[in-house]
Amino acid sequence: MKKRYILLSAILFLSIASVYALVPPPPANQNIGFYDTDINQLTATTCHNTAPCHGSDDTAIANRHHLLVPGGEWNCQNCHPVDPGAPDGYGVVMERDCIQCHNGTAWSRNPSEVNISRPHHNTTEAQTRQCGNTTGCHGGYVDNYDDGHYIPPYPVSLVTPNATYNVYNATSGRYWGGCWACHQANSSISPIILSNSNTHHNELIKVTGGYSNRGALCTWCHGETPGQPDIVLGIRFCEQCHSVGTIHNIQYNYENNGPLGYGHINNNWDCWGCHAFWDAGVDNIFAGPVVPDLTEMSPNKVIANVPTDLTIRGTNFIQDPYTTTVSIDGVIYAPKTITNSQIIVTAPALSAGVHEIKVVKGEKPSQTSGLIVVPLMEITSAKMGGTTITIEGTGFNSEPDPSFNNLGVFIRHKTKSKTTTFRSNVIFWTDTQIVVSSKGVSTGDPLTVKALYGEVSETITDTTPKPTKPKPK
């Protein structure tokens, strides 16, 4: 009787496994957090759209780079060398593909000036393993290795998830009891999903420490088993950054007990994926807030020193009994309104630069999103007197390089026969005042200043003294 029971159980499991083989994962659904790939697989479009860090349009990316100019880190010609044959009539190179400059090799259009490293994992935070929570880029999805989080002190057992897998089922083609149950490579989609070894090796060895330091880097994840000369991968090493508490709180649409593979403990199937044949239940045994997921923020560019309402979109924003707030440069602000997928919060008057925005629920922060803050640009007057026009205002920054034929002071002059727009000759330029030639200009002509942070327009007025009429006797 006992043998019959075991046989029926085996048949039932194989039947269930064959059904699961038709439902993803693997590979894991790439709905939240960071995509399982590396920068070599990305395009400018995916850099904008798959992460909240950089904004979702070219303007946000451009302003992020423009903010490096006043501080002296770069100058305009580094990224925009003069090229009279450049498309769109700019007269300078306007490269839109992020990977051209951020691939770890010299940029082909200006190799002597632009030879920068790959953009991720070459930071102090990455090199000191400060990967997540409030100090790192990955928010509550990853822990810092030395933050004191819980790592089981007892030896692994049959039900402990493996860094790779415990059991392979040849009938269903599924791996059970470890990360491979969900995190497998897939080259049939774009961007391709890389294996765990590739995502870790490509970034840590090639970027964070480089090949010369790879011996030390290897020991972050690999330890020697006593009596064995080879290097093995143990789950306790993984838990230095991927803690038990963190893993069990990464979810997608947790309120509705979402589909298979959409969270680490979102569905009973997910428990089986990590723990093989052990049914750990659907409840989260590690109490704590589910990590909020920040996917979009608007506007992503605001004016310096002006309080502005920000609309933040994502998921997992509301969960009793936890309070959700917004962190701006580490300072906590209460939302004006909040739903599970949208927050409106008032950002205070901020200085020009890039500011860090996170959604924080309980002690769990989301990924970091960058808020670009640029100086206010306005014209208070544009007065013509004699041979010059004096433009007063603020936020003009420094004079653009004359090679940038789309920047400067542009005047539209209308005669009876035609209307022409031309760039006026600059005589003097500061952040608050510009003086240009008035040649070919009339009072009432529209004038536009196009500078580093945008453009602003005004109508030219006349300051030439008018002749006075003699008073009648």
C-alpha cells in the first residue's frame, strides 16, 4: 500500500511539472527591478525605458550631462566636436547612442578626449559592496554585505535553496531547488537575458575590480570547501547581498497573489522553485514590507529653487501597517496623495544638479531615480540702443561655443517682402546679461536666447531718447 502511494505521488508531481513547463518562468519575468543582462546588450532606448535612473527622454539625459559643464568636469567640445557635415544642420556631433561613449573604450568620434569607463559597478559603492538599501543603486532589492542583516547560521539542508539548483527534472526540463528555477539565460528575446554567472562575472570581474583584482573579487561569492582544492559556490556567500529577508520581499502585484514566477513567494509554485519538493506555504514567513518599485517620475527636469509637484509611478506603494514616504537626497517627505501605483509629492526648492529620489515603505527603499534640477532661465528686458541690444535676465550660463550654430541669440526680422531669422553677433555674454549687435534689427522684432539649459524669448524695445517738442509759448 505504501509503494502504491509513493507511485501515485510521483505520477501527480510529474503531471503538475509538465503543466508548469508551459508557464514561465524560466527565465524570470522581467517586470520589476533590474533586467538580468549587462550594458553590452542594451541600446539607448533600453537605457531610457528599462530603468527609472536616467529619465525616459533625451532631454533628461542631455541635461544630466550639461550639468557637468559648469563644474568643469567636461566642456562642450568633448562630447560635441565640430563636424560641418553633421546631420540635422547642427554643425557639431550630436551623439544619441549612450553605448558609444559608455562601453569602456574610447569614443570613435573624439578618442583623445572621451575615453571613459563603463557606467555601472565602477563606483565606490560597488567596490565596497554597498549595493542596496539607502546607500546603493539597487534599493531594497539587494543588501549591503556588512549591514548586519540576517544570514542563517546553521548548515544547509535538503530544503535550502541552492545557488544553482538541487534537482533537474528531465521530463519537464525544469530545475528545482535554486536560482536556476527562474533565473536562466534566454537569447531569443531582446535585450537578451544572461545567466547568473554572466551577469555577475561580466560586471564584477570586468568592471568593479578589473582582471588584475579578480582573485579578491572571486572570494566575495566563492569559498573553498575544506579538503577540496576547487572553488565552489555556496548559498551563504550569495546571502551576503541576497539575504533571506530581501529575497522573500521582492514581489510583483503581491495584492492579487500574481501569476507564477512574478515574485519569490508570490505564489505557492514560487516556493517549490526555490525549495524543491518542500511546500513552504504562500505566506511570507519573513515579516516586513514588500519592496516598492519605482518605474517612472514626471517631470524629471525641474527649475532650481522652485518647489514642484512630482508624480511618481510604480507598484507596491501601499501596504498595511507600513507608512510610505518619499526620500529626496535622504530627507523624508510625506506624499500629498498616494495609491498603490502613484504618488504625488511636493519637492522643495532644490539647487541645480542631480538629486536622488526614492520611495520608502517602512524600512524598504525603491530603486533610485534621478531628478534633474536646472537653473531658471528668463529674460526681463531686451532693449535696443544705438548699435547694440542689451538683454537682461538670468540663467543664461556662459556663452556657447560659436561652433554650435543652433545656440546663441536669434532675431526674427520682418520686412514688407519677407521674414528672416538670423543669429546675431554676440559682443558680451554673462549669466545675467547679453549684449548683441542691433544690425538689421527693428524695435518689436522677436528675440530668442538659446543657451545650455533651454531657450527663452522676448520682444525688442527701444531705449533711444525721443526728441522733445518745444512747449508752445
